[in-house]
Amino acid sequence: MRDKKELVQNLKNSGYLKTQKVVKAFIDTPRDDFIPKKSRDYAYADQPLPIGKGQTISAPHMVAMMTELLEPEAKDKVLEVGGGSGYQAAILSRLVKKVYSIEVDPELVSFAKANLRRVGIKNVEMILGDGSKGYPKEKPYDKIMVTCATPEIFDSWINQLKMRGVLLAPVGGGFYQELIKVRKTKKGLEQRNHGGCVFVPLRH
Ligand code: SAH
């Protein structure tokens, strides 16, 4: 699809897409399959779009930025908090061994599962639940990506992260957050702020 090529080229030019394997993950993953029919014409515009239940699929530049920052590796087991449409999980699935994606809304879990099935992705498990507690059943994770706005980085996430593991989360209030990257080390948590962002809030 021409639109997708253009979007990927723009994300490369603007520096959001940096590594060849992440570029390939974007090319191999049709975003239109993760968007309800009525907004599909806008699938390759760089903007968030409604996916129902007041939730949104993140803008492609944000997915690109977060995917690059997570430093995905082929051996990784990743936890995503906020499954939504399943698109971010689909992108990660091309880059890592296994993705566990937890989503609090049952209708969105069904939506994401159907989308992932249609695209033929088999290494993502969508789980219905409250991701603020992580997903202890499959711990520890190499990486954790939170895609809903969280007031804080919960201990449960850090506890479920491997040593040297990376966690990425939009931390802040309901209208504005900062994208925080945390690396768990023997000396404690290394934190870096990657700037402002806007995500829908985490709900319990
Ligand atoms: N990553 C998604 C977009 C996420 S939007 C995508 O690629 O489409 C944020 C999602 O977080 C919403 O679907 C919302 O329902 C979900 N969410 C909110 N609170 C949550 C919680 N406590 N646990 C898991 N998911 C949650």
C-alpha cells in the first residue's frame, strides 16, 4: 500500500524509525487491520484514532518511538500493559520471541484477538485483566511497555522485570505525561525522561 510506504518514509526522515528491523516490522504490519472500518481511510495518517470504548490506537510516531526505545531483541519476552487494538503488540511480535499483552476491557480484548488472528500473528497472547499489577503468571519479563497513562511506576512492574530489563511508561496525570524509560540494575533504577506525550489513562 502506497500510504504505508509514505508513512514509513516520513517516520524514518523525522528520526522516529531508526533501526532496519523496526522499519521492517512497520512495513510487515498493516495498521488498517487494527482500526474499526469507519476510520480506516486514516490508517496511515500519523495520528491516534478511536478504537471504541473511548480508547485510541496510538499515533504511528509514538509506536515507532516506543518500539525503538524498548530495545527489542529476538530472545525477549515482553509484557504490554494496555493492549487496545493489538497493533503495538503486533509490531513487537515481529521483533521478539513472545508478547503478553494485558487489556482491562473485554470488548477490546476480543477486538485485538480478532485483529491479530486476521494478520496471522501467533506469538501474542492477549489477556483480560488489570495490568497495573503486571501479569505475574509469566514473569520475569525482559521488557515491559505501558501504553496507558499511569500516575506512577508500580512496584509490581519493577518486580516482574528481569535484571538489566527495560520498562517504558507514560507517567503523569490524565492530560499530559512524560515518557519514562527505566532500566533495572543491581545498583537500582536508571531513569531517563524522553519527553511529553498524551495517552488515555489507566483504569482499575
Ligand atoms: N497499545 C494499544 C493502545 C493502547 S490505548 C494499541 O496499540 O492499540 C490504552 C489501552 O489501555 C486502552 O485500550 C485501555 O482500555 C487500556 N487500559 C486502561 N487501563 C488498563 C489497565 N489497568 N490494565 C490493562 N489495560 C488498561
